[in-house]
Amino acid sequence: MLDHVGLSVPPSKFDSTVNWYLAALAPLGYDKQIEIPGKAVGLGPSKDSAPFWIAAKENVSDSPNLHLAFNAKDHGVVQKFHGEAVKAGGTCNGKPGPRAYHPNYYAAFVLDPLGIIGGGTAGMTVAARLTEDPNVSVVVLEAGNDHSNDTNVLSPGLYTIMYGDPEYDWIYKTVPQVYANGQEVAHPRGKQLGGSSAINFLFWTHASQQDINNWGELGNSNWSWAELDPYFKKSESYISPSVQVQSDLQTQYIEQDLHGLSGPILNTFPDIYGPVDEAWPRTYQKLGIAVDGDPRDGLALGGYTNTINMDPKVHQRSYAATAYYLPASKRPNLRVITGAFVEKILFKHDYGKKGDVLATGASYSTNGTSFIINAKREVILSAGSISSPQILELSGVGSRKLLKQNGIDVVVENENVGENLQDHIYVPIGYKVIPGISTLDDFKNETFFNEAYEEYITNGTGPLATTGASSGLLSCRQIGCADLKAPMDFANIPASLAAQYKLLSQNFHSEAVTQELTVTGGMSPQYVNDTIKLFTTTLKGNFFTMLGVLEHPYSRGSVHIQSSVPAMYPAIDPRYLSHSFDLEVLSKIALHLQEVAKSAPLSDYLQGNGTIYQEGYYELNEGNVAEWIRKYLQSEYHPAGTCAMLPLEKGGVVDDRFKLYGTANLRVVDASIFPLMPRANLQSLVYAIAERAADWIMEDGRSRK
Ligand SMILES: Cc1cc2nc3c(=O)[nH]c(=O)nc-3n(C[C@H](O)[C@H](O)[C@H](O)COP(=O)(O)OP(=O)(O)OC[C@H]3O[C@@H](n4cnc5c(N)ncnc54)[C@H](O)[C@@H]3O)c2cc1C
């Protein structure tokens, strides 16, 4: 007969393990009976009985995979044990109930967890992949709610309805942008399961080979296009459109072999479209700048119809919540807590071979009540490019000066946290369409909108069952600025930034300088700071807006806390246009948009063959374009780079396996780790890095055993 059993854990895990067992075993009457401080405790029901010991020991596995069974007085106690264990961060691995092991065997099972902060695009991808292994237990803390069954999210045509609504959107704004007319620029970010993948425009486009190879060039081992390529495939299920769609939208450029065919995100072409959508690729063809391959290869450039992440059977957005979370949601080893606003990560200071600190969990609040959750193996921070650096700083990771100013104890000093902010910015230009062309402006008519809504709800068809997919990734030569000279003088620029600029400038003429795309409807560019108003116009009539995005910006900004109060938003300062070359390139892009609008067949659908502007816009020329850009530049809502994956001395926050410098078991996995902005929309790259992170977390977990 056994007198007692003992569990040995690394010193770093000692406190959190003891705390968790104390919470879970309290219903069984267990408490701390004997203690050798920092080394061991004996738990048991009375002073004379401490049958369960936890000891701190160097060089033992931190996930020992033990099955420990405790006797309970009755079924009620089993149920209470299960409830408390789950509340303290354990994951249900079998609800309380009878088991057929022997008569009267009534039991409940729990696993201790690995914690993910932020159930967004990257967070849900990692959580779903990790929990494919039933021995890995994951808790996700997400500030927003689950809207995976909500028409506003699922309808491909409704996304702008969510902007400015706190149920879906964090509704951030930048600080006044001194180089851009002092404007505050609105920044919607998804606040719900699936994060920004729940509110984005559904464009599924790709970084270039060079973009990812650059990440390697900057000093990250094992980072190249070839190494990341399988992970793009892993996240995607490409669904070939009908022959009719292929011909109308000229989608024959697709090389199916390049695409994933069995991944979670469904990806296809819109099958509801109008004549302007059909005209788009033909216009680029006529201009001699149609796409010259499948941009999924990371090389092709030119105008084209891109794919969108939509389930074509039901015309619903396919995103991190529907594609990754829902299929995994029934797993007993995945626990997702929504409405959980994470305030900080908890650390244990005095641990580790290299003096690294250890993340032991996180504190969060729900409806004003605070909770602590313990994470046994790792903490993964996936709160996105704005919140991830904010949470790090609130937790004591960042610049010593800034933390001190805000009264926060320094846990890990790193000046790079929150720096290196990059974003895609664009200029819109609006045109009047010819009578008879239906645009999003028709939704201003309440009857039209209500009918469209009814049709979508009832049949999953109609104008809300689709969205635009016209775009193009174009080089300088293709937009007529082959003579532009990229900066080559990097004197007086910090070496880490100079290394980035060198790569950008070296590749300036072979890479995309712009993404050109469209909104089939009017915009109100004067509302730079108000996304609710930006994507509509109060003007009567129907309009068509062309957007020219700057793909590889040189301007760098930052995201930093302004207070130690977690609910206070950080100062977001992208310093748009602070590098003069950005304005130079954007000017060329804006002028090129006007040339496209005047070209057939697109011009056939625009009044005056693409020369009549929506009121408020006017003909841009070399003389007035810069002023106009400063006034009306918009964000494409692609903030990245604020927890950059780089060597520490080159501006890094995480290493090339996403580990936060100075910590033993905390990774950041989201768009904040991009060291250098890629071309195109970001989501396919976020899914790819998250897929890769999940593989590494599993791999590292196995090697620890
Ligand atoms: C309006 C908009 C349109 C876009 N359009 C496109 C497009 O068409 N195509 C494309 O490819 N890309 C697009 N993007 C970009 C792309 O969607 C994002 O880059 C990507 O989804 C970011 O993923 P992430 O995991 O880094 O962050 P998110 O997906 O934003 O995830 C972060 C998660 O963390 C949660 N969180 C934050 N703080 C806390 C906290 N304190 N506690 C708990 N949880 C927290 C958030 O609620 C969120 O769920 C768009 C983005 C936006 C905002």
C-alpha cells in the first residue's frame, strides 16, 4: 500500500503547479500540510496525512504526462473538483460521470494547460493545430465574443457594417500623423473569435518569395520562401470555380498545384459579379500588364481577379473561427474563454539556465472580475500587432524608461518592443459610373438593402453573397515609374533599419510597388478617422473607387502604452509618410490609377470614360498629387512588425522560432512578428506563420520529454 506519491516539476513551474493543485483539490479537503519553501509541499486532507507531494527539481520534464487519481467522498465532490480545476486553468478531459472501470467508479478528468492570449487569426490557428494531439491541453483567452454564426461576419458583403461597432471592432485610432496633415487615422481590428479575419475584406493574396527570403537575410535562420511555402498550402483548400467564372473573371492564371487543396480555409472566386468585375482583368490585359502567372508562386505580377476566402456552397466567409475553431471546438482538450480581457502575462523571475524568466500564466478580467489562469508549458501571445506589444509592456517587457514612466516593474528589458511598426497605406480615387451599373451605393436605399438581406438569409444568394476581388500587384515598370531611384544612402540611419532599407532598395524594381484594387461603391476619403463614414458616401448616385496601395513602405512607427491601466489604448503612431520616398512612390501610384480608369474596357463603365470624378475628388497631376495624398491617405489596416522576429541586436523582440528574448516559454505568434512588410494582404501569411508555429511548439514539446 502506498503512503504517498510525488510529482517533480522544474523550479519554474513549482508555484503555478502547487497553486493549481491547491485550487483543484480544495473540494476534496486537500490543503498544504507540510512545506519546504521553494522546494516541496505535501498536500493532504489533515496534518497527519499528506499523501500527495509536489517538488521542484532541476532537469525534469515540465510535461511529465502522469495520470494522478484522487479519491473523493461522493459524486458532488468529484463535480466540485472538476469545476475548480477547470476554473483554475485546467482543461476538461472527461466530465464528471460514471465510468465502466469497476462498479461505482464515478470520476472526472482534467489536464493542465498551455495558454494562448488572443483567439484571432493566428491564435485560433495555433490552438486548433495543437489540440489535434489529445495529450496537449490548450486554453484560449479572447477578449471578444464568438460571432461564428453571425450574418454580419459570414456575409461576404456586409463587413463594413462591423466597423465602429464595439461588439466586433476595437475601434483604434492613430495619434495625429504629423506628415499626413495631422490626421488621426482609424484602425479597425477584429474583437471576436477569429480576430481581424472576421472583419477583413476576404482578399486572399500572397507575399512574394523575396519578401520571405528577406526575413532570412535579416538574420533569421530557417526563414526562406521554400521553408514557409508548405504552410501556405497547409492552411488552404482551393476550390476551382465554374468554367463560366473562369472565363468571365479570367482566372485561368491559377496553377492548382501551387495551392493547398485540403486545408481549413476555403478559398475560391466570387461567382456573383457584374460587368465592371469582368472588365478589370481585361483592362490590365489591354494595358499589357495582366498578371504573368499565379501570384501564389510569389513571383507573378500584374492585374488580376484574386481569390477570396469564402465557402462557395453557402457564400459564407471562411475564417479562423469557422475553419479552425469550430471543427476543434468539441475537443475536450481545447477550452476557449471569450469575453476574457487579458491584462498582463505573469512571470516568475528567478529561473532558467540563461537567467530567462518564465511565463506562468496570465491575469484577465471578465465583466470587471479578475481571474488568473496558469499555463503549465508555454504562453503564446497572439493578440495582434497593436495589443501584443501593449500586453508585453503592461507585463514588464519593454523599454526600461517607458516602463518606469508608467510605474511598471521591469521583467525583461527590450527597447525594441512596440517599435518597427509598418503598415500598408493607400490613396482612393472615386469615379461616377454610367447609369445602370449596380454598386454598393444601392444599399443606401433601405428597400434594396432589406431585400438583399432577406435574399441572403433565405437563399444565401444576392448582392450580400459576394464581394469584389479585383486587384493587381504591380512593379514600378508596370506603372510607368521605372526611372524612380530607391534610396541608397543609409548613413546616419541605425544599422538595423539600414539593413531593412538595403533589401527594400535592392529589390525595389523587381518587386511589387503597389497593389491596385477597387471598391465598387463610393467612399468618403475625408473621414480618415471614422471608418463608419469612410466606406460610404452621402452623395446621391453610384460610384466606383480605385485604391492604390504602397506595398513596401520605408516609414517606421511605434505602438506603446500610455498608462499602466490595461483598458487604456496604446499610442499608435505609424508615422505615415515620415520617409519622403513613400510619398514619392505613392504619388506615382495615384497617377497610375487615373490611367487605368481611363482605359477600356473599364472606362466603358465610368462616366466620361473615366474622367468624371465623384464630387470631392478631382484630376490629380504632378503638381497637386502630394498635397492630396497627405490629406486623404488611408490605412489598409495592415499594421505589422511591432514584436519583430529579428536578432536582438538588430531590433528583435522574438527569435526565429517566435520565442520572446529573455523568456524561456513565451512566444509571440501573430502579424506583429513580421520583421519587414510583405506585399499584398496579410492574412494568408498570418495563417502560414501560425501553422509553422504550431509545428514548432509540438516539436519543442516532444524534445523536452
Ligand atoms: C478591416 C480590415 C480589413 C482587412 N482586409 C484584409 C483582406 O482583405 N485580406 C487579408 O489578407 N488581410 C486583410 N486584413 C489584414 C488581416 O486580416 C490581419 O493582418 C490578420 O487577420 C491579423 O491577424 P493576427 O492574428 O495578427 O491578429 P487578429 O486576427 O487581430 O487577432 C488578435 C486577437 O487578439 C484579441 N485580443 C487583443 N487584445 C486582447 C486582450 N487584451 N485580451 C484578450 N484578447 C485580446 C483580439 O480580440 C483578436 O481576436 C484586414 C484587416 C482589417 C482590420
